[in-house]
Amino acid sequence: MYLRTLHLQQFRNYANQFVEFNAAKTILLGDNAQGKSNLLEAVELLATLRSHRATRDRELVQEGQETAYVTANLERSLATADLALVLRASGRRTVALNGETLRRQADFLGVMNAVQFSSSDLGLVRGSPGQRRDWVDALLTQLEPVYAAILQQYNQILRQRNALLRQKQEKPPMACLPLIPTN
Ligand SMILES: Nc1ncnc2c1ncn2[C@@H]1O[C@H](COP(=O)(O)OP(=O)(O)OP(=O)(O)O)[C@@H](O)[C@H]1O
Ligand SMILES: [Mg+2]
């Protein structure tokens, strides 16, 4: 898989930026706050539909605008793929693959694969087991998109289980079962 083009409109500090990746490797150089991390964040969003530094889509949309558009063209082993992500300052995001809007966002995952490594990833070695689990979960979701739905179900059941155990602990002690961390 190869990322051929990336088009950012009203995304972060980019009003309208089209980028074509022609070389085998690309190095982004720029001044502080010029938008290097923003560009990588757009790639991360296309691959995972998540950003490691934004919790709400409002942050991703250019200040003063209502909608951001992130589109890309991928070269894959069998065919090319056009990815489109529309982010709204207020409202739900929409995703499209090859010009067709997808009803389930999970169908967008797995089309583009990306691995990110930054200094904050040292937390993988030094941080909590929860961080390592999150990292593996994100990787698995890209390889096997169905994993996203399974993970959501699993987390919901885990929360219910822990809530039940907490309820029981508030009553006179019975069997003492350990709580499993939910992160
Ligand atoms: N929603 C937004 N609307 C407009 N501008 C934004 C938005 N979010 C971030 N910015 C701007 O993006 C710029 C930061 O971009 P970015 O973090 O990509 O820089 P960088 O090139 O990675 O810099 P550094 O070298 O310091 O890491 C800042 O000027 C910030 O004001
Ligand atoms: Mg940066």
C-alpha cells in the first residue's frame, strides 16, 4: 500500500493543501507550528479514524470554519482507493470509500495502514499495561476491522462486570473477586 496524494481542506492550519508523494520515502521539514504534525495527524485519522491529540472533531476543523475535508488516494496491490473523511465542528463525521458514503465507519478501517512512532511511544516500554493494550488494540483494528466492534462489546461487558462486582462489594462480603482494569 502506498499513499499517493493527500488533500487537506480547512483542516487544522491548512486552508487548502494538496500533497503528492512521488518518492519512495518522504521527510517533512518545516518551522515550528508550520503543520508537520497536523499533516501526520490527517494520515493517522484516515488509517484509524482516531487522533492521538484531539478528543473532539471541533479541534480538527480550521478555526472559524464549520467543516474539514481530508481526502487521499492510495495505491494498493490490486487497485487504487479513494478515501474521504468529512469532519464537522458540530455534527457527526462522514466517511466515503471510492466515492461512496459508508454507513458503517468500521468499513473505512483497514483500507489504509499506518504505523506511527513518536517520543510519546516510549510509554509503550515505560508506561502502564493499559497503554500497551491500547496500542495493540489500535494495531489489530487496522489489520482486522471487525475487531473494533468486538472490542467495543468487550469493553461494555467489562464495565458491566466491574459495576456488578462493585455492587456486590458494597454488600456483606461474599467471594472476593478481583476487578479487571477497563483501560
Ligand atoms: N483547528 C485549528 N485551526 C487553525 N489552526 C490550527 C488548528 N489546530 C492547530 N492549528 C495550528 O497549527 C499549528 C501547529 O501545527 P503543528 O502542530 O502541525 O506544527 P509542527 O510543524 O508539527 O510544529 P513543531 O515543529 O513545533 O512540532 C499552530 O500554528 C496551531 O495554531
Ligand atoms: Mg510537531
